[in-house]
Amino acid sequence: MDFILSQLAGFGTAFLGLAVDPLTYLYLIASVFLGITFGALPGLTATLAVTILTGFFGNKIPLDYSLIALLGAYVGAIYGGSYPSILLNIPGTAASAATAMDGYPLAKAGRGGEALGLTTTASFIGTVIGTITLLIFVWALLLVSKNIASPEKALLALFGILLSGTLMSEDLVIKGWIAGLIGLAMSMVGLDPLLSEPRYTFGWSYLMSGFQVVPVLMGAFAIPQIIEGLKHVEAGKVLALKGRILPNLRSIRRYLPTIGRSGVIGTGVGALPGVGEDVAGWVSYGVGKTVSPEGDKFGKGSLDGLLCSETANNACIGGALIPLLVLGIPGSPPAAALMGAFKINNVIPGPTIDPEIILRVVAILVLASLTMFLMGLFTARVFIKILAIPQTIFLPVVMVLTTIGSFSVGGGINDLYLMLGVGAVAYFMNLMKYPIAPLVIGVILGGLFDETFRRSLFLADGDLSVFFSRPGAAILLVLNIGLIFSQLPVAKRAFSRLKGLSV
């Protein structure tokens, strides 16, 4: 009990410290507004918003303000996708795809204001549910962090790369692993962390510091997204917003069970590494259609169906940060971009992260969700006007911002070459259905794996038993081997036979 009270006190201290700082609100308002804008404009994503802000604010301002900007954009973008889903029948982001199923029929029936008001409220409550769950996992982190040493760190980093490749692959798992190993190989470039000897630099001084994280993020996430957005320009007529936006308290009370259930589902799905907000929305929508008394109305303008999607995708934010902060494995592509921001601030997410940083993240999420709630209710008509901006105008502006953000990291033209090179590779990887997020995760976690793996061998005089003689390392080694083995054809056939026998 004393431990729980101390953690609550730590959260209260972090929250008050941010709440009394005027700059907190300046960053919150600007970043949430930018996030909602990116979410509202079809073709832009939460990942792109977080990536661009990482380039601008990554390590140029104090960590707290950087986290405020990035998390504010993250929360705003996931919510902002509901605007075009409801009023255009075009999902602003993948996370809001399920929202269009009932949001657009409601808007066509003249209930667009009611739909936006309820989605804003549900998004706020969903974010808070995910945030509370994240706070609970801080306690689990503190219990295991004392037993983490170099062998466990190395195996945990490798598990993160393999797991992200496994879960983020569209068809063949091997493609995800290849992407992760490419990122791992890229992380080896530069000075050896133990011997300070140059590796794979080919005499080029720029590579002495390795591949910079921000240009890699910009190239991997932003360039393909911009190209695809320009290739598939979608246009539609924005429906007139009718009805009041301020939610009816009676409606909120009526749908509280739906909001609570969807918040739990969204958080749980988000905690699965690599799954993301779009899956959370669809899973919650599917469950809701099955258990809801008005399930037959789903897809025809059901408020219940609308709330299933919008609560879950925002609850997924806190869920996606659980594996990121506790295990060092991003739960979604925007969380992977956020992980890059941690790295350039010399903060390595995982069991050894300072718990105070997690408490500050929790406090920022609460403030960001409140800002999103108020902004959504009182400035909704501003964002509706933003929907009229053509993608052909806005996407080139995003490209300029991406270029500036990448250039600002080191101030050299080589960062731009790196961004464009990674962007070209990522674009063609997308065409061949190779997931991009494992590559970025490989770049971020690769340095940790390289250093801790070799340090473990150095301290053990080359004895590989160091990776299975310690209980924690042995468990992680089994998880790595089990993950690889589970994807082999022979294992899949054996599992199919066992499943057939059980039936």
C-alpha cells in the first residue's frame, strides 16, 4: 500500500509540475492542434505528425517539452481522423476507418454535431483509460528492473526486433525479420561503442557518428506516405455539420458501458507490440456488434458502433506505450517514432528506464487528452474548414517541413541525402510489402543489442552460457527461440495437426 501511495504521490508531483508551467499549455495547444489537423487531412497520419515534430523538437528543447509536443500530436492525430470519417466518409487515418461505418450515416441523417460531440468525449475517456493502465504498469516495471543486466538487455532488444517483424508483416513473417535485420545492420555503422574503432564508414567522416535517427525516421515514415498521398488524392463533399456539438450527458451515461468495454479492448490491443490503433478500432467494433443490443444497426448510423471505434483507438495510445516504456518495444508505428525521440535524448525505453519519466509521460497524456477534449468541443468548426484544403497543396508543405526537420538535426546536406535514400528504400519496400517499422526499430534497438551483447561476452570471457545461466536471460532466450521456431513451416504444420486432433 505504501508503494502505491508513493507512486500516486509521484504522479501528482509530476502533474502539478507540468500544470503550473505556462509553457506546458503553449506546447500542448500547438501540438494538439497540429495533430488534429494531420488526422483530419486524409493522406496524413499520426506517425507522420510525431515524426515531423521529432525532427523539430527532438533534442533541441528540454525532454519534458519535447514529450508534450510529441504526445500532444499523437493524441490529437488519432482523434482528428474522426472528422473526415464522419463528414466525408474518408478515414483521416487508418485508426478511424471503423468510425466511418456509422459516423457518415449519422452525419447524412443530420446528426453530425451529435456524433462529433460523442466521439470527442469517448476519445477523451478512452485516452484516460489507457493512461491509467500505463500508470499501473509502472509498478510492474519497478519490480523487474533490478534484475536487468547486459545479457537481458541484449536478448530483450533482439526480441523487440523479431517480435515487431513478426507482428507487422502483411504476408510473410520473414519479410518483417529481414526489415528488422536491415535496421540492425544499419545501427552497426559508426564508431564501435566498446573499442571506439570506426566500422563500415568507408573513410566517410559523416558515417563516424552512425546513421542519425531523425533522417531515418523522416525517410522511412514520411517520404512513402507523402508519395502515396499524392498518388491517391481523394476528394469528397464535406457534409454540413448539423446539431450541437456539446455532448448530451444523458447519452454519455447511456453509453458508458460501451465506452468502458471499448477502452479496455483498445488498451489491450495496443499493448500487443506492432498491432496499432486501426486494429484496436476494428476489434472493438466487431466485439460491440456481437454483444450490443443494437448490433443490427451497426453500419447504419449507430451511436454505439461509433463509440466502439473511437474509444478504442484512443485508448490504444496508452496501451501502445506500455510495451514501449516497459519493454522497449513500440506498440504502434507512432510509438516507434516516439521511440526515436527518446533515443536522441539518450533515454533508452525498457526495464531500466527512469520511472519518473514514465510518470511524466502519464501526466502529459492526461493533460493532452483534456486539451484535445476542449479543443474538439469548442473549435470543431475550424477543423471542418481545414478539410477543404486539397492534398495537392498540403502534402508538398509537409515535404518541406520534413526536409527542414531532417536538415536541422546536424545542419548538413548529408542528412538530406540520408533521408532521401532511406525514403526511396522504404517506398520500394512498401511496394513489395516489407514492413517499415521493424527497420526503424532495428536502427533504434540495434545499438543497444550490439553494445550489451558484446559487453556480456567480454565480461564472461566469451562464455555463451551467460545468456542462459541467469533466470531472466534464460526466459528471454527461450522467448526468442520460441518466436523463431513458431514461424517455421514444420512448427506450423505440427500446430495445425494438433488443432485438428483437438477438434
